[in-house]
Amino acid sequence: MKNLMGILALSILFLIFSCGGSENGGEASSSSSSGSIDESSSAEAATSSKGVGEIKNLNLDDSLNVSMVFKGKQIVDMKCASCHKLTDKRVVGPGFEGVTNRRQPEWIMNMITNTDVMLAEDPTAQKLLEECLTRMPNQGLSVGDARDVLEFLRQNDEAKLGKRDEAYQEG
């Protein structure tokens, strides 16, 4: 009964917060002290490891932006934690540990901001859907929110694995 109440409470919180936007009214952040975003918009098939969406090129700084990490953690706690853990363990969706070493930062941000198209067109996203058997819902996050989440995921990988951005450095 206690577990059922917990699941019900999480489901209600998920529904309440899943339609939320960002503090900046959905405006995309085009640059920050932790990297800049080039947002060209063209509908193309997902043949690259950067995914499908408006994020084409992302330049990451070597250092982490503490403010973005903090905002990203708040977003993850509110919108992602019911399905994703910060470890490598899969709950509903895959665990976040090591994601910045496996996936290009553009792919991560496109998956966050362009979920439906990624699941329809990106082979990697489709493979994850086959493994997890549950579609990731579109959380309505802005590009700025997704960038904050990425920065938090970079910090998580550095803290847990001692390395981050290996996929970025390969691209």
C-alpha cells in the first residue's frame, strides 16, 4: 500500500510538472560561459550522431558552469528522476551515468527538446525505445533548459566516473 501511494504521488507530480516550461519563457539560450549553441533549423534524416533537431553544433567549455549545473539538477529532479536514475541502472528509461561519454551533446539536447521526432527518425533513439518499451514524453523543455540538464549530466559523469565528454571529443 505504501508503494502504491508513492507511485500515485510520483504520477501526480509528473503530470503537474510535465507541461511546464522554463523560467525564461521558453527562449533559447544562445550562449553561456559554458559553451555556445548553433541552432540552425533544417529537417533532415538522422544519419549523424547528433540526432534530429535544432541543435546542430554545440561548443562545450572544459570547465563546468556551476549555475547551469544547479538549474539542470532542479530540472532533472522535477522532470526526469521518476524515469531515469543518475546511475547506470534502467528504471523506465535508461540510467544517466555515462551518457556524456556515449552520446554527442547535440544528440542529448535534441532528445530532450525534440523527443517525438527523435523517436520517429533517429536510429539510436528508436533502439532505446525498443529496449525500454516506453516512449519518453515530451517535457516541453526549452533549449536553455536542455543545456542546463546537459551541464548537470556532464557533472554527474565526472563525479561518478571521473570522466565526461568523451563522445564530444570524438565528434
